[in-house]
Amino acid sequence: MNTKKKPNKVKQRNLMMKVIPKRLALLDILHYRLDNFIRHTKRFFQFRYQRLVRGFADNEVWNLEYTIAKFALPRMKRLRKISKAYPCNLTPKAWDKIFDEIIYAFEQHLKDFGWLSHLSKKDQKRVQRGFKNFGIYFRDLWW
């Protein structure tokens, strides 16, 4: 007499149906991570090569306004500290005010990738004025 019970095939199938999706989900995650790693590694070396050959990579051109702002802001802050020069049609005090508005505009732009929705209407106009002044006084950014 055999006292061992034979496993119920329905229970086994139900158990397998619970285990298989979990294993498939794990495989999907591993495949996604591996694929993502390969893609990012490939892009890393591709962008390195582009920087060596032409001085910049394609990922810097994707959102050029952010790249320009990120490049320009620290340099403008430094220029603000060391520069004694100002445009001939402005007083030093007026130039400092305009320069501060330009710096403020770039800071706000970098804060949230150009989305200015968190700012009040008054501050949004200040940012626009700062960028407009950047265009107007672009050739006066020297020391």
C-alpha cells in the first residue's frame, strides 16, 4: 500500500502558472537592463569619438539651448566678478543691473530645463528681458 499521495495535476499547473510569469518578468527585466547597458555603452564610445573628431557630440546638440546655458552661465558669473568694462552707452551701475538680469535668466533656465511655469508672470518677464539683453549686449561681454 502506497501512502504517498500523487500530486494533483491541476494544483501543479496552477503553481507553474504563478511561477512562470514571475520568471518571465525577471528575464524581461534582465534583458532590458542588458540591452540598455549595451546601448548606453555603445553611445558612450560613439560620443567620445565624436568629441575627439569634431569637438562636440550629438548629445550636446539635442537640447542646444540647455547646453549653451550650461556653458555660458559659469563663465558669465566669472566675467561679472573680474570685469570692469561696460558698454559706452551705459553707466557701470546700469550695466551691472543688466548683467544681473542676464545671469538670472540663465540660472532660471537651467533650474528646470527652460520650463518657467514655476515662476510668477513678473519673473517670467524678467527672464525674457534677461535673454533679450543677452542678445543685445552679446558683443559687450568682454573684460
